[in-house]
Amino acid sequence: MTNPPIPGNTNNAKPDISVNRLILIGLITRLVTDTAVQLFFPFLPVIANGLGTTTVVAGRLVSLRSLMGLFSPAFGAVADQRGYRFVMRLGLLLGAIGYLILGLSTNLWLAAAGMVLAGLGSFAFVPTLQAYLSLRLPFHQRARGLGTLEYAWALAGIVGLYLAGLLIEATSWRVPLFILGGFFLIAAVGYGRLPATPPATPPNKTDKTAFSWATVRRFFELGANRRSAWVVLIVSGMNMMAAMIVFLNYGTWLVREYSLSASGLGTVALILGVADLTGSVLVSFVGDRLGLRRSVLGGIFITVIGYGLLPLFNQSLVLAVLGLIVARFAFEFTVVGLIALVSEQAPAYRGKIMTMAAAAVLLGSSIAGLLGPPVYEQFGVVGLGYLAAGLMILSFILLYFWVRERA
């Protein structure tokens, strides 16, 4: 992929960069950020025990981190006005501080403070990086480029979580957090060498008015394609809610019903990472050819099957993991397709809509963190699987009837 010129870019303090090199840098950084985000999925019971609390309370801490994604659109507005590089570096710095505090925490209050900062940082960085890359990718290569970037989510399970399991087994749950925080800090410094981008929406210097509902409405304006754009955002949130209802609790499920150790959980995370990678690779190769909307509809259909199989497959560890593999493959295929689909729903507001998508995703994740553990305690895997499948059936209907391919 070649790097098209950035129109009007008069702020290139650093030399420009090829798209392929940018994808590689983003992929490496996302491997760190995604490992940090996923660390709590398989190791939630281990971390909860280390903090001296229950998995239900630890799940609420994860929800607190996810709720910070609601501030993501504010970071998107800043990115559109001050440039994407500034917000990416700020997000990485906040993430570094947050995960280091979490690793040092000795009580729930300190852990909560770390989760707040980690959430603000991680979820400011990721959608802004996606917007930064989208600016350089033509639409007919959007699924390929953004899909390649999303390989990081899978690699985090294959490499990051597997190594984290070995580290936790050999030392403690705090060590991976210290290492991840250090990598965040190094990346915050390194991203200063990336080329700057011009503001997408320069600040309106003539508008000095105080807060009003008109300014709120303008903030949420997404252009002529707004109905399709808003429905895609809703579907993105529901997709993540369904996934996190299952994946935030599979560690508790496998420990409780199949007595897996931390290293065993790390191995399962590695297997699911391979499923993630398969989904990401497939959508990056076929998404542009099939069409983004059609690809997402296909992914949603398979997620319904995957989540619905989980209660039926809860007969043995092998079958349980097989059900998780199907669900995880379909989820990753769907989420990568949705990222690419969102990126062209409102091109004039790309920084904002990408961070709004992140906010929707993280709101869904937050709700899942509150719902998932109690649902598992009350109804077991049956509740998790069928609730997730129901959400995806509704998502399919919304996407089929109200979403366009692009603005």
C-alpha cells in the first residue's frame, strides 16, 4: 500500500511515513494495549484473589475502566482540532500511569484509580490510531489496512496473554502490569517521531459562547448519513456487549467447572488468540471484495451460532473451548468489519465518529461487566450464551434494515 499525500498538510515537522510502516508500528503498539485490555478476561479470578476481593467486584473494576470510553468522543474532538498524534501520545502516557498504579495497588480504591487512568488512556489511543490510519487509506483498501491493524487483538491472545500466564505462574499478577506500563511509556515517547496531521476541523475562533444545547447538538452531528452512522454505532456497542458477557467470564467458568490453572488459562487464551487472528486475517482479505456491510452481516450470523452453541457444548473442556473458538472467530471477524464500516459513515467527522464508536463499544463492555458475572452466578453458561445470542440477533436486524455501506 502506498501512502497518498495528506491534503493541506503544512505541519509536517517530521518526514512522512508509508502506510505499511505505519501499520507495522501501530500493530506493535496495539499488541501492548490489547494485551493490557484482555489481561482481565482469563485472569480475572487470579487478579481478584490478589486484590482480596471477588470476581463480581473485579468485574465492576473492569466496567469502570470501560466506562472511561464514554470520554473517548471528547478525545476525538480534540484530535480533530489539534491533530491525531497529540491525542495518541496523551493516551499512551495516561495508560502507562494507569497500569503502573494498578500494579502497585494494595486496595480497591487505588486499583480503581489505576483503572480509570488506564481506561482513559487506552481508549483515547486506539480509535485515534484508527482514524490516523484511515486518513491515509483509500476506501477500497480500508478493510485490508484496518483489518491488518486488528491482528494485534489476536496476537495479544496468542503471545501477550500466554506470556502473561507464565509470568503470573512464576511471579505474581502484578509483574505483567509493570511490564505493560513500561511499554506504554516507551511508545508515548516514540510516537513523537510520527508525522503530524493538519486539524480536520480547526477551532472556531469566532464562537466564544458559553455552554448551550446547540453546542451539544453540534458535538453529536454526524452529517447527512447520520441515521446509518448512529445505527452502526449502536450495533458496535451491542456486538461488544454480547462478546464481553461471554469472554469476561470464561476464565471463571473454566476455573470453576474444569479446574484450570493460570497457565492453563493462558493456553486457552493462546488458542482463542489464534481464532481471533483467523477472523482478522479473513476479513482483511475478503472484506473489501464482499463489501463491508455484507461481511459484517455474515459475521453476526456466525456469532449467533457460536454463542448459542456454548450451553450445548458445556459437556467437556474440549467442547467448551471449541464453542469459545467459534464465538471468538465470529466476534473478531465482525468487530474488524464494523471498524472499517464506521470509518466511512461520516468522513468529515472521522476522528469524532471513530472515538464515538469506541465509546459505544466500551459502554457495551461496561454493561457486560456489570451483567455478566451475576448472570453466570445465577444461570451459568446457559444464561451467558443465550443472552449474547439474543443481542446479536437484534444487531443483525438493525444492520440489515438501517445501515448503508458508506456515506
